[in-house]
Amino acid sequence: IAQEEAASNASSPSVDVFYVTDRAPVTTEAGGLSYGSERSRSVAFGSVSVWGENAANSRISAPNELGRFPEVPYRLENVKGAFKRRADVSAEHARTSAIMKKELAERVRNANRHEAVIFIHGYHNSFEDALDSTAQICNDIGPKDFVCIAITWPAGGSKGAFLGYNVDRESGEFAVGDVRKALRAIGTTPGLNKLHIIAHSRGADVLSSAF
């Protein structure tokens, strides 16, 4: 039965999940890009294809990183006695935000309902876990109706499910500003009619703190 289920998932249509993450990038054994449990000072976004309607037996493509915001804290300059973001940093932020919203706007145009669903995972979840769960949610509610978005923060450290909880809690606190940045950009995407947000476990704490 497991083999039949895996074969069915492998042949099923893929769900294209848009991801936003402040996980540090890592190199896989095959030499490809992925994201680990360490914290990154910059927020990246991109696209991943997920095959299979069951998260337990899905297959995920290599991430295609489409953009990355400047590192935080954003550098400042003194202008007439007042500190403000450096002009080049502000310009880079605006350019990156425009790239992100352009990509999302195209997805919104192609979605039947012109709406997006965001999933924010809980503690002890890997990057792949986040993409699997987001894809399953979108499969359940209609992958052609919504833009599927995963916001994934640096959970799932090496200390395991029990001892790693405090580490993940701190990583969730670290991610609050980045989640706020992501929500601002996503929420101002042209053509987006409605935004639905689902958060699980510590992800709900991250989301409420961002709000």
C-alpha cells in the first residue's frame, strides 16, 4: 500500500509553493540549495514544486531562490543630525520587495479566486516539513483557487524535539520582524483580494507577535 501511495503521489500534479524564509541557506549532499535550522540575517523568497497530496509521501523539488532582502540591521546614515536608513539599503529593499510582489501578482492573476493562503509552521519543523504541510493544505482546499505561501522560520534545530523547544522559541522570537516584513509585502500585492493565514503551534505565537 505504501508503494502504491508513493507512486500515486509521484505521478500527481505538482503544487507550486511560494516560500519566504529567514533560515540560513545550506548545501545538500547533492550540491543543491536548501535551508537549515540556523538563523539568517536576511530574508529570502522563492519557489518550490511539491508532488503528492499526502505530506508524508510527497516529493519536493530543489528551491529556486528568486530574491533576498538586505541583511538586518539595515545600515544607517546621519543626515542633518538625524539617523535614517542608508539610501542604497532603502533602494535595495524597495527593489527586492518589488520583485517579490511582481512574482506574487502573477500567481494571483492565475489563481481562480485571486486569494492567497499562508501557512506558518510550529516548532521542530524543517524547511521540507513546512513545504510539505503547505502543499497538503493547498491540495485540500483547491490548489488552483489560491496562491500557496509558506513562511518558514528557523525551527528544527539539532537538540531534538524536547531539548530543542527553547531554541525554537528563541528562533521564533528572532523571526517576528522578518514575518512582519513578509506580511507587509504579501499583503500589498497588486490584485490580491484576500489573504488567509494558518499558523500552528509556535507559529501562532510568531504570527500574533508580528501582528
